[in-house]
Amino acid sequence: PEGLTPTTAGEELAETARRVEAEILASEGRVLGHDAELEGALRVSTFGMVFQVFTGVFASFVERFPNVELTVEDSSEPVSLLRREADVAIRLGNSPAEHLVGRRVARMEFGVYAARSLAERVGADAPLGAYPWLHWDDRATSRWLEDWLATHAPGAPVAMRCSSYAVMHAAVGAGIGVHFLPCHEADARSDLVDLGHRLTDEARDLWVLTLPSLRGNRRVRAFMDHAY
């Protein structure tokens, strides 16, 4: 009643078909990328942390496709692609929604970073509890951070609370306090110091996603291929 159950050979064939489809879509996307006439509106939903890390992807897309009217929405809240609140969603997670299709473009890990000036002031061998910390606004759900600090940085003073990642990011760079940043971006900055504590269990895949019905859209396909 539930349909056919594939044999081992059938599973292998299906996996091959999925791989071939992905290659075909990628090839078509590259061909579309040469189309100087590619134009029209494209709305991409992401959030500040991801945009900070992958600003170069957006910059090169705008340069490559100057006639595409790109709108980037900064929101960590879920968006409905079905209601066309966005054409493409860039999200963190190890299991994207089943009704969406897309590609995993990166694996994001997080570590504790301090401005080099702050690390020199506190001392290279100082424990994490000796550093001033940045914390989330007390209206946010951050119990996990409270527990992590109690274990790894007991007694750490809270220098400032933030309600957005943009403020948190700027505050770390300014030496106001320390916090978790994406390793991919922070390791490339000479003004930041890795304090040696990684959130390995909290690492997340980064996905570029859209609706099956939209993946044939030329602008959507061009962006997803470019991001990949």
C-alpha cells in the first residue's frame, strides 16, 4: 500500500540519479551565469552573522549580475518561501525543512574570540573567567550560555548585553568583551585572538535553500550556483 521498496541496487541507482541531477543543475546554472541579460528581482533571506562571513559572495554576485535587483533581508525568524516572502533562504541547521531543496555550502564552527588589545591587557595566560564577557539581552533565551559560562568561565563579569549580532560583533572588535564568533571569519582577522575554546557540538551546516517550484527560476538558479 505504501508503494515499492527499493533494493540495494535500486538505492544505488537513485543516489546516482540524484548526483546526476545536481551536476546538471550546476552546469545549467553556470551557463546561465554567462547571460548578460539576466535581470529582475531576487529576494534573499539571511541573517547578520552569515552575511558578515559571506559578504564576498553577495558582492561578487552583484558585480556579476548588475541587472538583478537583489534585496537581502536580515532576519533570524523563519520566512515563508511559499508566500514568496523570499526566493532564497540561507539558514544554519543540520536538517533543512523537507519541503525545500538546496545545497550545503559550508560548515560553520564557533569559538571564543577577543580583540588583540583586550587579550594583551588581560594577559595571554588568563582564564576565560578573567575576561569581560558580552552577553545577550536578558529578554532573549540564553540559558545555554549561562550554563556554559558557569562551567568554563566561572565568575566572568558581563561588560555589556546585546540584542543583535551586529552589535555583538562590533563590540568584540572594539575590545569591550569576548564572545563566540564564526571561526571562518574571525580566524582571518589579525585584530582578533582565538582564546582556544571551540563550540564543536554547536557547529552547524549552512544551507542555501529554495522551493522546488522556484529552482527553475533563472535568477534563483544563478544565485544558488554562485553561492555554491
